[in-house]
Amino acid sequence: MTTWSAPRRPCRALGLLLLVVLGFLVLRRYLHLEPGSCGQEVAQRLHWPRLLSPWLRHRQSGLHTKGQNFMLEDSTFWIFGGSVHYFRVPRAYWRDRLLKMKACGLNTLTTYVPWNLHEPQRGTFDFSGNLDLEAFVRMAAEVGLWVILRPGPYICSEIDLGGLPSWLLRDSGMRLRTTYKGFTEAVDLYFDHLMSRVVPLQYKHGGPIIAVQVENEYGSYNKDPAYLPYIKKALEDRGIVELLLTSDNKDGLSNGVIDGVLATINLQSQHDLQLLTIFLLSVQGVQPKMVMEYWTGWFDSWGGPHNILDASEVLKTVSAIIDAGSSINLYMFHGGTNFGFINGAMHFHDYKSDVTSYGKYYDAVLTEAGDYTAKYVKLREFFGSISGSPLPPPPELLPKTAYESLRPALYLSLWDALQYMESPIISEKPVNMENLPVNNGNGQSFGYTLYETTIGSPGVLRGLVRDRGQVFVNTVFIGFLDYERKDIVIPLIQGYTVLRILVENCGRVNYGHNIDEQRKGLIGNIYLNNSPLKNFRIYSLDMKKSFFQRFSSSAWNLVPETPVFPAFFLGALPVALSPLDTFMKLEGWEKGVVFINGQNLGRYWNIGPQETLYLPGAWLDQGINQVIVFEERAAGPVIQFTETPHLGRNQYIH
């Protein structure tokens, strides 16, 4: 007997101890007691090995709510998300950015879907190359990430017109983001196409999409109470069966809630955390809490500082959000770049267009080139401490280089280039960009528009120019017309001469109540001495890839000692070995756009804050690469390259 009784006593004691511990855990769960450490609680609820996208095979119930918790199948689930926009990152780098997200301890990718890029002309859709949404979502699943899709139709995202296509504005009565028939008919056709691609990627169909957002921050707009229910129904009617969410900041939360859709919130400061417990509870009762956008920085505008949010402050706020029992999405995890002319703008007191870099724009966790930051290091350590399992190692950084400075050899003034353009549009009155009879009747979305007419006297020229108009008499620059400068004196001239106004769309407003008023170019009549000018020749200078194909090799001339501006400058960048990422620095140049092998890298402007343009190595060829710079006012002697970005003067956000 003694030989059996001795070993049974510790077993009995151990069993009693386990019963006590189990009883405490059950009691704590029943009473909803707050854990002493959020890290231990979250680690118990993550269940990483069972809840990863590639390995969760037996699916019955997708992401849903149960009291204050998210549930995935029968397990409590925390959303640790990060935003990466496929359309702002070269496709060759998608996997690199997603692997870095996974290695940071996040489990969910969020991305917007830009309608204006996917349907550039009414009824013509583009989901190829860098716009291959389906490939991006599938890649997230391969990496082991879930996906929350934010398809709009309006997305804000600091993109031109909040992601709405500019051809909508051809309708003079258009009321965007309402149930106005002209808008809903366009949304219906777009959603018919988009959702046919999205539906098979949903969780219940074996894909990684666990939730879909209904519109974006509509509570701050709130012009039509029937609009959000219409969007919800439009999604459901086309086969969206996953959890639906809304997303609003503190100003719009109370107006952005609709029945059957979970409300989430956007914020930056710890001081706003009371929104989680007060506003969310008041508008929807006991539901899971979710910060859909925790802003890791803030946006930059041309002429302003580069906004910085300290890494320690970010860590403190992220920890506080999770301590409050909330899931979180980092906006942005990786910002990427506003390649081309896609940047948006803000216009409250003053019009301010957004810079080209979206990576530095939101002071993201990864830099514009995908490099690690102090935020990444701190957040990886934090999420690793609560993940419940070891995190994968962070991928190696992509190498950078500083190529030899490039001196453009050839030149073509804009005035000489006009002979290679398509025939100008002849119109008695000025026509705004969106209503030009180009692009198969869809108008002009991006770039510049040149207006020419003949005048025979000096005087005061005035008119509504959107956004920035350079005024020339023949080829002589006179001055600017824009939001602040609404008139300009035309000097004394002899005989009849050509008045030219080169107007740039610097970016349509992406947030606010005035998005219906975002037509660009000359808006209405332009007057000389209070008399409307007539008989215009209008050139659409959209600067797409096909635009430069019109310039034959014989069109270019050697760069003169004193170039006439605006002008195109052509150079060659030799790459001997495998192409690497780099940054272009245009010191001595004033304002313009850079094209590499036909790819539009975006705008530069010497007023800052951004001083360099990101050039992905993936867009370079081994051998000779074509570089074209469109410069408006003054060209430097060379184009420099550097391994590190120059971000301008920092301003810390408090």
C-alpha cells in the first residue's frame, strides 16, 4: 500500500490545484474581470497556429461578434491589422512588404480599392499589373494574413477625389456619395464588376477576406440618410457575406452607424480612447471594439513640414488601445508612393495638395522603400510578447544604391512639342478638364491642360483657375493664377498675340463637403478687362505612357544654354548590374514630374518638404534607362541619386 500511496498524494494535490486554477479562470471569464496584463490575456486568445489563413481548412462560421469579442469559428480572435495599398507599391515588392507585416506580429492586412484607377473610363476596367487586386489578396493568404477589404466606392486615402473617377463630374448635377441616380448607376456597374472578383476571395469561399467595410467615414459627410443603407444592400446583393464594418472619426461616428453593421473608429491620440468606451458603447451597445485606423503619423502637404509621430508615443498608444480590449489596424503600416498624379488634396481654409511620398506621408511603420523604422522595432517586440508563439524572422532589407549623377543631354520645349500632340480641341469657351471630348468621351483625369487664345490689348486677366495656372504671352511667362491670385496684369503688347494658360490639376480634394466642386482647368469664362475671351485651342496633356511615344528621336535637341520653359529634358541612366532601389534628388530644379522608362514617379517641388523621389529598382532595366523630366520653370545641371531619402524639415505631432 505504501508503495502506491506515496506517489498518489502529489497527484491528488496537483489535481486539486488545477481545479482551483480552472475555477478561477471560469469565474474571471464569467465576471468579465480585466486581466492584470493585457499581454497574457491576448496571448491566450490569439490561437495563432489554428487561425492562420493558409492552414484553416474547415470553415463554417467566419468572423463574427459575440458580446465584446470577435470570433473566428469557435475561437476568440483579436485583429492586429496593418494597411498596405497595393496600388502604391510596385508589384515586385508586394511579398516583401507583406512578409515584413507578418514578421511584425500582425495577422490582418487592410487595403482600400481605388475606383478611379480600376475604371479609368466608364465601363473599361483595369485589374492588371500593379492593380491586380486578386493577386494581392491571394498573396496575403499565402503569407498567412487575413484581409479586411475597404472597397468604397469612396475611400478618402489621400487619393485624387477620394478614389472616385473624375468622369463622374461630367454630369453638371452630380451629387457624389448620395443616392443621386447618376451616381448610384455608376456605382452599380462598378460593383457588378468588382464584386465578381471579390466574392470568391471571401472566407466562406475559402479565401482570406474576413470583413468588408461599407463606404468610408461617411458620418463626417452625412448628406443622404439613404446612402449607407444603399451601399450595404449593394454589397450584400452581389454576394458579400462576411462581417460588414463602418469606419468613422470622432466627428462622424454618431452619424455613420447603420443597422446590421459593426461601427469602428479612427483616431491617433490616447486622449481619444474614451471614444472606445463611451461613443462606441452609446451607438451600438456591447460589441467588439475596433480602431480601424490608428494613425501612425499624419499627412504632409507641399510647402509644409514633414509630420513625425515619435515611436515611443506610438507604442504607448497601441498598448493602451489593446489594454482597452480593442482590436487595432495601423494606418499606415507601409504607405508606399503616390506614383503618377494620383495624390489628393485638402481644402478647408486653404487649398493644399499632398506630396508624392505616402510612406513618409503617414510616417509609416515601414518607410516608403520598405525599410524598418524605430516604430517597427518597438511594435514587433510588443506584438511578439503577446503573440503566443515565436514570430517569423524579419526579411532582409532590399539593398539601395546611389547611381552616378545624370546630366540630361536632350531637350524639347513644350511649345515645340505641341506639333507632335493630337490636334487641339477647338471651343468658343474654355472647357474644364473633365468635360473635354477626350479619352472616349470620359474627359481628362490627371496632368496638365493648355488653353490658347488670341488677344489684341493689354489689361487685367481674371478667372477661376483650378488648381495652378501659368500665364504666358506667346512664350514669355507673365505669372500665376490660382486660389490666391485671381487676376494678373497682361502687359502692353503690339498687335495680336497668343495668350497661353497652362493649368495643372494638383490633386482633387479627397475629404470634405466640397468634393462635388472638384472640376479642374479653367472653370467658366476667363475675362480680359471684364470681357470674356473666346475661340480657344485646348491641348490635353495627360502625360500617359502613350503621350511620350509621339516624340520621335528627331524631335529632341541638345540642351541649350538658356532653355525655354516649360520643357522636357531627356537623359539616360546606365545600370550595369542588377537594378537597385535609389532616390532621385533634383537640386536646382523647381517643379515638375519625372518619368523612368515611361513610369510616372510623381511630382517634385522645391518648396518641400519632400526633397527626393523614390525610384524602385524593380522599374529599372539592366542597361540603359530612359529618364524624362518635365520641368515648369528652372532646370538644374544634373539629376542626383542617393541611398537615403531627404524628407525635409520635421515637425513632431503632439
